[in-house]
Amino acid sequence: MLYLLLSLLFLCCFFALYFSKSDFGKKPSRRHKAILKKSPHYKNGSFFNLEDTPALAPGKNFISVLFTFLFRKSKNVKPPHPVNSIKTNLHSLQATENCIIWFGHSSYLIQVNGLKILVDPVFSGNASPVPGTNKSFKGSDIYTADDIPQVDYLIITHDHWDHMDYQTVTALKPKINNIITPFGVGSHLIRWGFEPEIIKETDWGDTVKLDGDMNITAVPARHFSGRGLKRNGTLWSAFVLMSTNYRIFIGGDSGYGNHFKQIGREYGPFNMAILECGQYNEAWPYIHMMPEETVKAATDLQAAALLPVHWGKFALSLHDWDEPVKRVKAASEAKGMPLIIIPQIGKKIIIA
């Protein structure tokens, strides 16, 4: 009994120390929570979705999902060869170029109307709190913080590890002028040494005026948040980037829902919708879209072009590594989607 108690005490101390690492960020303080409580989407210490969003499908449970992950993975969940990528010199971009460079998964740089906007950068080669797990595919992780020029605005859509990377964000700190995040995410950034003055936290519906004629509005997504054991202590969000000549939808992570049609009616049509298409599974259909739903969401948003992301770098589900874009392509052709863009990682895409 004594050995058992000592073992339990050791485990408790180990986990307490492990979860106190800087990588995990920091929960909102009591003063911070007082601000979060003013949100109509916050109740009893947690944020919630507009639609009922269970973590798992009916009949599924954590044990069965874990078993499937451990013993039934596809042999093609990772590419059999290095991912085909190209390295664009981001420091040599002309200020007059309106373009997007995708870095794999959900990381990309948008340059529009002279502003550089960096979204969810993950360059550490890892998308997990456990070292050595969820490693990036060979050939997909060709960019580092040194390759990124001065950033006018860093956008973090939510605090999951594959969207908010401690090593990357802290390495980029001297290059970041301003940060836009959903409610609560700023607590992580402040622990990581960022000045509160450059962080703008947003609730769904909040608009931030950017330089020039541009602004950005936080809009609903259907997902969840959390870097540790507790979920939904911070908000998750998509964003609408608007100027007089461009409208771009920055999707973050989201299951399919009625919010896409509402956003399309209120803010569309869009020149481009950047939407997740990978890491889906029948066990969690409410928090990640199936590829066919990605095309449906782009249609709901009234998007002239679709850039499917959230694939090509990490294996966070059980499907073949390239299945997401194959299914998106087939669905877009069936629906008559006017333009789908599937670039190499690192290739410059001109926004027309």
C-alpha cells in the first residue's frame, strides 16, 4: 500500500510539473476571466458553440477511438516519399504583390494591400505536447522563423497545438507588430513574453481596424479549444479579412454548420475561402468537416475560390495523407465550384 501511494504521489507530481511547462501557456487569470464572462458565448467557465457540438459521434467513446488509433492506422497515413515543396523567398516579396504562401497544414502568410498577415504558424516540426509525436512529414517543414519577414499582424485562430506553436511563436516574437486572437488566447501569449498592448482579443462579431482600408472581423466556428486537460477555457474563431477590393475568409478549424450560410449572407461574396479539409473522422464529425462539407461551406460562403488547408503536413487522423484534397477535388467538380487551388507547400499564389 505504501509503494502504491508513493507511486501515485510521484505520478501526480510528474503531471503537475509537466503541465506547468511554458509550452502549455497559461489559463486566463481571475481578472482576465471577468472580461471573458461578458461574452454571450461564455457560461460556467467555458465557451460554447452556436450549435450543439458533441466531441464524439453517438456510439463512440474515448477508449474505442484510442484503440482504433493505436491498431488500425492506414499504411498511407504518411506519404511514402518527401512532400513536394518549393521555398519562396518571403523577404523579397514586393509590397504591391497580393498573394498567399501556404506552409502546410493551417499555416500561411497573406500579403494584401501591402500588409503581411501570418496565420497559425507551426514551424517546429511537431504538433503535440508530447515530444516525438505528431511529427511533420518529410519535405513539408521547409520554413523557419528566420524565413519570415516582419509581420504586421499575427492571427491565431485557436490554441490547439497544431495552430499555436510555442517554439515558433516565441522565435517570431521580434518580428510581430500586432496579434489578433479569440478571447482568452492572449493569456498564453503574455506568459510567453508578449506585451499585452500588441494583443487584441476578439469575440465573435468584433471588428478590428487594420492599417489602410482593411479590417478583420471574428466570426463563429464550430470547434473547441484547450492546450491541457481542460477544454473551452478560451474561444476559437474564424476571421473575415476585408478591404475595398478583397474579401478573404480565414477559416481556422470548424465542423460544418449553419454559421457558414450566415457568414456568407452577412459578409460575402468572398474572393477566396481558406477552409480546413483534413484530419476528419467519422468518430468526430461535428468538430472537423468532411472534404465534401468543405466544398459545401465554400458554396455557402459564396466564395469564388477555395484553398483547402489542414492537410499535407501532419497525420492527426486515420485517412490517407492525400485523401482530403482528392475528395475535395471530386466534390468541387461535382458541384461546379469555379476554382479550387491546391498548391505546393511554399508556392506563391496570386490573389486575383
